[in-house]
Amino acid sequence: MLEARLWMKKSDKNFLGKGRIELLENIREFGSIHAAAKAMKMSYKAAWDSVDAMNNLSEIPLVLKTSGGKGGGGTIITPKGEEVIAAFHNLQAKHQQFLDLFANSDDLLTIVQTLSRLSLKLSARNQLIGTISAISEDAVNVAIELTIKAADKIYSSITKNSYQELGLHLGESAIAIIKASSVLLSKTKPTIACENLLKGTIIQILSDTSNTEVTLELESKSTITATITNDAFEPLNLKINEEAYAFFKASNVILGV
């Protein structure tokens, strides 16, 4: 049987784990760090240090002390804390589902082979993770707008069947997958009509006997790579550290979730 612990880190420091989630749940139940620590048979200092660490690592505090009132104040879990508790349990359930794949095996070789089969490798050079920021449907296709790190936007056109199978919704994460051979380059803003137009700085140029690979760093600090023939590359006069445009059709963007 395969067992594993689930921990989340932020800034290389432990942020959330099973024990800390249990502490948050006990604080919610008892309204007091002291009572929560007692229920878990841990010292008040250890409980307070854990709460302090979680609050410091979170953009919004997970636990707040209240004062005054009929009961003389206490400790509450904030809406952000409730969100974190629910999200961790969801992640924990997914984690357990993954471990259950190996419930009937104690053979390390079998486990390694299964993990290898589960690993997804794509030949596509460009894989950018973003948030779905707009969805537009017509009679046949669905246009999806993906925002990359609140900066760059990528547009994909997929069939309605694909849209339904993927179960895409606004605000959710998705991966834009673009083959490098589908990306075109220009030193100046192109006049060709294209749904996707990204401006960036050239950070790498690699050539072999027939093709050249050009990588741009975008505003979002993500990168996109184009592979073009040497004959097509030479007249573009592209150089490292100069600005350039990458452009490609929405139909060339595959979406994954």
C-alpha cells in the first residue's frame, strides 16, 4: 500500500497540512485557540505559532481575534480561512484518489510503471497556463479567451462538443497548447488578421541545418517559441533582446484542463 503526506508550502515555508487544517477546524468549533490546542493535546504556544505562521503566509488572515461583546471576545475563522479548509479537503480527496490507484500493489516496479503511464508528455513546445476570462459561442464553435498571469491574452476556437466535454467555465484554469510550428514571427506589428498577437522580447535563438527556434518573453514573463525554416528566418532580421511579435490562429490553440 502506498501512503503519502500532503503539505502545501509558500515562500519555502510550511503553510498547510492535515494538522493545521485540524487546528483551524477546532478553532472554528471552540472559538478559542486555547480550547482548540487542548482538544488536540498540543501546547498553546505551538497552536499560536501555527496560527501566526498561517496568517503571515496568507494574503488575507485565516484566523482573527475578536474583543468585547457578551462573551468577552474570542477567535474566529475568516471567510478566507473557511475557503482554505474546504479547498484543502478537496485537494486531500483528490490526493487519496490518486493513492488508491496503487491500493492493490506493493511492488515498487509496478507503481513506477503505472506512474509512467499516467505522466502526460506533449510534443507541443508551448504550454501556457491561464484563467478563462471570456466565452463566446456561435452556431458551431466556441471562442475562449485565456488570460495569462493577468497580462497576455490567448484566444482559442474549439467545437461545441469539445467545449462541453472539457466542462469549461469562466474563472477556471486551463492550458493553452500551441505547436511551435504554428507560431509566426514579425519584427513589426503584422498587418495579417490573426486572433492571437503577442508582443515580446527575444531571449533565445537556436538554429540547426534547416530550422531556427526563436523564443520570446512576453509581458506576463511567460515564454512562447516559434520554429521556422532558416530561409524564412533570415529576412526577418531578428536579434536577441529586440522586440518582436508572435501571431497565430485561434484554431491552432488546443485547450487542456
